[in-house]
Amino acid sequence: MTESGPVKGALFEGYRSFQAIPYAAPPVGERRWLEPGPVAAWSEPRDATKPPNACVQGGGAKPVSGAEDCLYLNVTTSRGTASSGLKPVMVWLHGGAFTSGFAHRYDPHRLAQAGDAVVVTVNYRLGIFGLLAHPGLSDTDFSLLDQQAALRWVQRNARAFGGDPNNVTFFGESAGGLSVCAHMTSPSSAGLFHRAGIQSGICTTDWPDQGLDPDSPAGTGWLSPEEARARGVVAAQGVGCSDPKTAIACMRNISAADLLASPAVQGPPAFGYLSYGSRILPQHPAKALAEGRFHRVPVLVGSNLDEGRAFVLAYHARNPITAERYRELLRTSYGENADRVEAQYPLSGYDSPALAWAAVITDRVIACPTLRGERFLAAKTPVYAFEFADRNAPAVLPVPPGMPPGAMHTSELLYLFDIPPFNPNFTEVQKALSASMVRYWTRFAKTGNPTASELPAWTRFRGTNAVPYVQSLGTGDGGIHAVDFGAEHQCDFWNSLE
């Protein structure tokens, strides 16, 4: 029985599943671009056996899918009774660059069963529906407001599913990880979660011109209020809503599909960035981390050994990275330092120019900013750092011929979740790594420390150490071990360029 009414889920061996539970009013019509509203109550048992709508997404070269009526969450819980009475709660945010993805893609029953936990997966508004800023709006960052509403729902309803509202782990990957990091710095998110998990999406991520994607200028994951509103004005004008006084009302009368069909909405610049200076996010999160302005909760945080390969895949397939193209990208991104970067990442050291460029992205854009953010966090709160390192991991993203995926962005997800229709066909050592990771993650959710007696020890990250402890998560005997993360990703070199 939830606060709004009863739900009827499904029983499976070892766990229960409840899908499509509304946590906020449908953000449609006049509620488009408003903060989440209350749910209308119901009295008859609600069917919670089928997945909810995905939030509307697509446009441009992709078909539009999903619906605006999408603010639902799914609850998966182990069937046993927790020895302590209440189970730890894990709230998951999917990735997808704030423009794609959906909660029910991730089946978390292994986490629920292994950790005797309640796992909640959350939909939140995407693209222009979640990230529009405009002079005619009093709020922005609706994606974050949705996520915060889901956390408040968990606080009010966790006990109905056997969960402990005083032991909530908020975790996510990519855009989901960036969101969790944002909530770490949001004053209004205080008390809504008690542990945080950030996978491949820390607040300190930044990149030089075209250093992440050929269509992306230099930037971070965050827009200033002025930049965000300027993008909103351009989008409004592009769909024929030029009068600032009536633009929002005008845009509310345009169908979701027609909005997403507009080149002004698809970009560049697309609506795939959070903005700060808002009610929910008053300060730039990277600055907040550096200044110690974040919630003091234990953090499990890390990235993957070959993150950058995922970002190279798409444009390498349509515009192969040759030796000449590699040097052109270096000149564009690193200017007068291009020769130094090439000397550090010579083509002779890689099987292809694409892999060389992927290594540059991994180290400069993902790994070293992650290490910097981990140091900021560790100055004030317990941090446990990891690097997913199985270079034979099954790929979740399409991989063109001649581009080995390695341990790229997203590759750790199959080790924590079932993600139909992918069948990973794990080897025995990969099954063992997956079981270890599930155990680490759920142990962290329960206690704030991933260490478990049956697993290799995981030492706390301390930024004051010359070589802070980072747990490498690989396969086979000795595959889980400490790694000198800064040396592996040449962070001293990248720091010398700043």
C-alpha cells in the first residue's frame, strides 16, 4: 500500500517487482515545464506488472518514442525479511546524456536479492522537457526536480516495501552519475539520501574544444544561467514562439513530436546539459566540490579503464580517424600543446589512430577529472574509488569493425543489472566479477563501506596519500587489486598543461 493507493506487483523466485508506480503528476499540458506535482490518489489495486512509458525522447535522425506522461518508478525487492527489520534502499538513475534512456531498461533483481535490498529505478524528464531554461520560466533543471521528487517519494513509501527510509543509497551512471553528483551539492536534497554512488559522471568532468565530440565546443556538464536561457530563447524562436512574454504558453501548445523535430531543439547545441544558478542547483557543482560544499555522505565513485572508446565509436564509424585526422583533432583541442600530447600519446603506441584518440579522451576528459573530484570528496567524507577494468566486457553500445570496445563507457552496467535484450554470455571469470561487484555495491548500500569478508579488501580512498587507493575491478585471480590510477592515466602530464 503506497501513500496514494494499493499496487499489485509480480512475484518471482527470490524477489518481487512493482512497475509503473507514479511518483508525480503527469507533466503534460499546462504542467509541461513545471515542478513535479502531487499524484492523484486511487482506491482499487493498481496493476504494477507492466513497465511504464519511457519519457519522450528522440527526434532528428532518431524516431520519437515515449510519452510526456512518464514520471513513474519501479520497485524491486527481495522476498526475504531483513534481519534488522528494514532493508537498505538503492535508488538508480539511468544514463543517456539527459536525452535518452528509461528506468525499466535496468532489471536490478540481482542487487535486490544479493543485498536483501529494495531497489528503485526512476524515470525523469529528458531533453528540452527536462532541461529547458527560459526567461519565461521560474524554474529550470526539471530533470533534477523530478529526481528529487522521486527521492521524497522513497522517504514516504520505502517502509511499504520493507525498505529503510533512513538508509537510502542514491546511485547512477553517466548522466545519472552526474545527477547524483549534482544532488550532492544541492541544499534542497539534504537528508534525502545517505550514501551516493557515482559511475562515470563526476561533477568535475570537463573537456577542451572538440575534445569529447567533434560537435562539442569546450565545456563541462553544466551551463551558466545565461547560457541556458539563451539556448531556450533560440529554441523558442526556432519553433515560432518568439515573443518572450508568451513563448512558454506557445511552446506548451506544440506537440512533443513537433518540438523534437525542430533543428533548434535538436541542436547543436542540444538540450543535454544541466544548468546551475537555479533554485535546486544554486552553485556550479564542480566549484561546490572544490570548496567542500556538499553533503557529508559516503561515496562509491569511479570510472572505466577505456571510457573514451564509447565516445569515439559513433563518429569513427561515419568519419574514420586516420593519422591525419588524429593530429587535426589534437591541434583543435590542444592548440600549442598538441605536439606535447602527441609525444605522450604517439600513434606508434596504439593499434590505430582511433584508439590513440580514445586514450586521450579517457585520460584527459574522464579519468583525471574523476581523480580530482575524488580528492575533493575525500577531504570531507569517506570515499571508495574504483576502476572497472574488464577489457573483454560485452559491449552495450554498437561497435564498428576494427574498434575493440575494451572497458568502455557503460561496460560495467551488465555486471550489476540485467539489461534485456542483451545476453552477455559471461565467461566463468566474468560471472565471478559480476557477483563480486554486486556484493560490493550492496554491502556499500547497507553499511557505507563496500568491504565484505569474502571479497578482496577495499581500502578507503585518501586524497592526502601520494597514491590514493583505487580498486581495479578485473577478472581472474588477482583481477581485483589496487591500481595507481593517476599514473595509469598520466594525470601528472595533464595537470602540467593546466
